[in-house]
Amino acid sequence: MSDLIERPSLLKTYTKSFAPLKNRNLRIYLGGQAISLLGTWIQSTAQSWVVWELTKSESSLGIVVMLNTLPLFLLAPWAGGIADRFNRRFILLATQSIAMLLAFVLAYLIQTNQVQVWHIYLFSFILGNVAALDFPAQQAFIGDLSGMGQVRQAVTLNIMGLQVARMLGPAIAGVLLKMFGAAASFWINGASFFVVLLSIFAVRSQQASHPHNGARGQFRETVDFIRSQPRMVDLMIFAGLVTFFGLSIFNILPSVADNVLHGDSQTYGLLFGASGAGALVSVLFLLPLSQAAKRIGLIVTIAAAWMGTFFLLLSTSTWLALSMAAIFFISLGAPLVLTTGLGVLQLMAPGNMRARIISLFTMLTFGLQPISSIAIGYSAEHLGTQTAILINSLCLITGAVLMFFFRKGWRGWELQPTVPPILGSEK
């Protein structure tokens, strides 16, 4: 263990993870963002259950995810360039306002019993287009507020808010579904956007301007830079493995709750709640300590293999408590891979292409979900839910092992404490 983490620095590293909260602007923004994320997870959980009730089809669940994430893949070459070129505050105000409107319209359709599955398909696709622009702008905006010296810690704090939302949101949604029906979750999510909009208005940020090529030139420039950085490539490969073969399994949790565990919406909420609890423990304790890691490649590899092992356990379970335990342990690993990748990529990126590199990270990870969602939905319908999980878990473990043995520079990689120029975000 001493080869991985410097023991004398553990407490210092953990405390340092919360240092960005001394920054008033970052504190206000992350607080508003956390409340909005809670609403988002409440709606996301309820939406999956609405689709399941309307169709009883794993493929339909996959189609929703596909339509929601396909724009992340298609628009990534342009979205990052827009977020680097234009005022990120205005971009976020626009994207959050549109997302709020979509939530309210869906709430009305469900409340009045007019909702059909094609409504959810359409709104998922529109929201995916909004998210494609919002995500790189949001992550770069966090860097604007924190400065590059604290960007890894700031990204981790944002993920902490996300994981609190992932833990509480599904559980709250399960209660709301049981007591008030699905519409309540959508109304609550719409209202939560008011908080993040107020936080964006309240903060001050500085975004440096840089000369830019055209959209095609920007994309080619970004790809060429990433190709010249082998460790950037490795981070993106691992994030893609975890997203494609790991996180896609969560798309068929309604089927696990219904067909495997023979439960209801509350069972589904408990499974997602277990995921949120594991991820929260990860970001509260494991992620801060991992920032003292000497060998980031080894830490990320272990996290991916760990996830695959517990997905294997999930594929054999027909007992709710065991399934919740497996999902909890799975969720310890995912933030270590994805959040480490997101933070380290910002540290390694030149100042004038941070949002573009984030956008490509999104394209090569979450943007691949359309394919993975359809694949696991098809596999679950034709081979069975547990067999689909088994196949994905074996692919994830195999990918992690191959990367470990065939990318020698990756497993011995130590992140150097170099920081690229700060884009007008110093306090």
C-alpha cells in the first residue's frame, strides 16, 4: 500500500480536498448545483419507472438512454468549442432554463394522464442536446471558479454533490412514486432548477479569451493533442470501459427489481439508493485519499476490476440484500475511474482547450451509452437479465486486465504536479 499512497500525507490530502469551499463563488455554485442534481436524480428514477410501466420492455429503457446520450456523442466536436469560445455563464443559464421547462411539461403530461412513451423519447433527445452543451461548459466553469490549482478538489466536491443526489434521489423517488405518483418527481425537479439559476446569477467568474480556429480545426487540434499524450488516451479508454460495460447495467435495474427480485418501484429505489450510498462513500473517503496516490494508473485499474468482480456477484443474486450489497461495492469503484479522469484531464489540458477535452471525454464515455444501452437491453430481453450482467462484467474485467499488462507506461504512471496556465480563474 505504501507504494500507492504516501502515508504521512493522508490526513493532509483529505483535508485539502475541502479547501475549495473557502471560495465563496464556488461554494454558492456547488450548493445550487447539488440541489438541482437531487431533482435530476428524482426525475430520472421516476422516468425509468414510467417507461417500464408503459412498455414492460428493457429495450424501451435502452432507447430512452440512447436518445438522451446520443447527442453527447454527435455534438461533442462542437460543444466543447462553443464552451471555450463563448461566455460559459450565459451558456449555463440557457441550458438550465431549457431543462427546467422540459421537466415542467413532462410533469403536466403525466399529471393529466396524457403521457405516452414517445413523449419521453422526444424529451429525452431534446434534453440530451441540452446536456451535450451543458456538461463541458459546467465542468470548465467550475475550473473558472476554482483555478487550476484546486480543480481536482473542486471536481471531486461537485461529484460529492452528485453522489449525495444519487443516494437520496432514487430513495425519495421511490417514496414519491408510492405516495403521490410519478408526476410529483417531475414537478420537484423543475422547481430545483430555480436554485441553480439563482446560484449562477450570484457568482462571479473570470474566463480568459483565446484565439480560436474554426470548428473543424478546433476538433482536429484537440484530437492531435490527445493522441500526443498517451496517459490522456489511457484515462479515456478506462472511462469508456467503465461506462460501456459497467454503468450501462444500471439502465436495466427496473428489470432486476421486477423480473429477478420480483419487487416493485420501492425495490427499484432501494437498488439505486445502494448505488448512491456506495458512490457517496467513495467520493467522501476514497477519492480524497486517492489524490495522494503515486500510481494513478494502478489505482484506476484496480477500481475497474473491482467493479467487474461485484457485477459478477450481482449477476448471480436473487436476494435483495445481496443485490444491494453488490451494487454498493460496485459503486465504490466508478467515481475513482470517472472523477479521477475528469480532474486529471483538466490538469493536463492547455488552457485554451479545457472544455474541448472535457467534451471529447464525454463523447468517448457517456456518448457511447446509446450503443451500450441498446446492447444490454437487447441482451437482457433475449438472454435474460442476469446473463446480460454476466457478459458485461466479464468484458469489464478482461479490459482492465489487458490494459494493465499491455500498457506498461500506464500501470507505472505517476502524475507530475505540473499545472497549465490558469484561465483568469485565480481568486
